[in-house]
Amino acid sequence: MLNKNYLGLLYCFSVLTALCSSANETQEFTFLVEPAYTQEDGEWQLNLVLNNPSYQHDISTNIEAGFSLEYGFSDVLQAEFSANRANELEEVLETDMSVEYELGLSYMLVTQQGFLPQFTIAAGVIVEESEVGYETALLYSYQINEQHFIHGNFIYEEIDSENEVAVNLAYAFKLDESWTFLAEVERNKETNADDSSDYVNTLSAGVVFETESDIELGLAYLAYNADTEQDYGWQFKAAYEF
């Protein structure tokens, strides 16, 4: 006869397996993190973003804006073009607007299987003003059941003798068919041309609403670590698949 401990472990494993196997709907809307899910063959997705940042020392800023367009060449290969207009802090504690363009590809390595997350690799070319750089990333997503989702990224970016390494994580909880709660965290290390480094920690909490026409609308509050000039910000994002 099997002992009680073995039966208990077998029961827990069967429950967790059932939770994973019941996952049948992906969750792709995030604010800081890029999910590992790629667009399906022939599917488009349009994303629009508005940021209202606040800096310490009464530094004046403008509304930041960005958009991206994604297209699935197949169920595992996705192309993306994005353009972002953002504040750039100068040494004299003033901000100037910079525009960054990126063209990249994402390839899904493996879909979620049991306890193994879905993994995707991504790479892209970046153009900022007259400077050209590149970005590479490893993305993963894990769906526990129909309500709980985890996303994470490891990102490396280099442009004009400067590089950034970012590690982030997101947790999403679907309250119902229309509403989703999102909590995200990012750790960013920027190494300058003189080998000095700056660290930025970002925390985000937001909600997402999906309309009957499959348009997703989200609002998030972003907070930064105290030793940076960035203080807090609000982000509005809209996404539509067609």
C-alpha cells in the first residue's frame, strides 16, 4: 500500500498539472515587460503609449509618446517596428526630447509544456538621432491557470559605446473576462562611455480593461528608486489585434 506522504505528493502534482493544462488563453498586455507570446500567422497588433513622467528638482518634462506595430509571419516568427519620443535628461538638469526607432524580429523557441515556460528570443536594430545600435532579449511567459500569468525578460542594448542591461518581471491576474491587474518590476543598469554605471529600479501597478471589440486599454502608476532624478509617472496604453 502506498504511504500517505506519497499519496499526498501525487495528489499535489496532479492538481498542479491540471491547473497548467487548463490554461487556454494567453495574456499579452503589459506595461514594462514584453510577453513571450508572438503574433499568429498573418495577425497584426498595434500598440499606442503615452507617458506623463515627473522628475525631482522641478525639472520640466513633456508628455512622452510611442507606438509599435507587430506582425506574425508565422505562428512562431514575429516582426515589430516601434517609434518612441521620450525625455532625455541633460547634465544641466534639463530635458530634451529624443526619438528612437527600432526594427526587430522575435522567434518563439518553445511553447509552455507543463512546468516549462514559453521562451522567445528577440533581436533588433535601434536608430536614435544619428546613432545606430542593437538590442537582444530572452523573453519567457508562464500561465498557471486561466487567471494567473508570469512574464519576464533579460534584455541587453548597446548604442554609441553605451550599453544597458535590464531584468524585469510581471505578474498578471485576470479578475474576469474584461479586467486584469498587473504588477511589474524592472532593474536597469546603464554603463556609460567612461565605464560609470547608473541603476534604475522601476515598480509599476496598473489595470487593463478589454472592450467587446478586443481593444485593450491600460493605466499604470510607475515609481522609481529615490537616488534617480526620475520620481514617478503615469502610463496609458492601448492595444488592438486584427
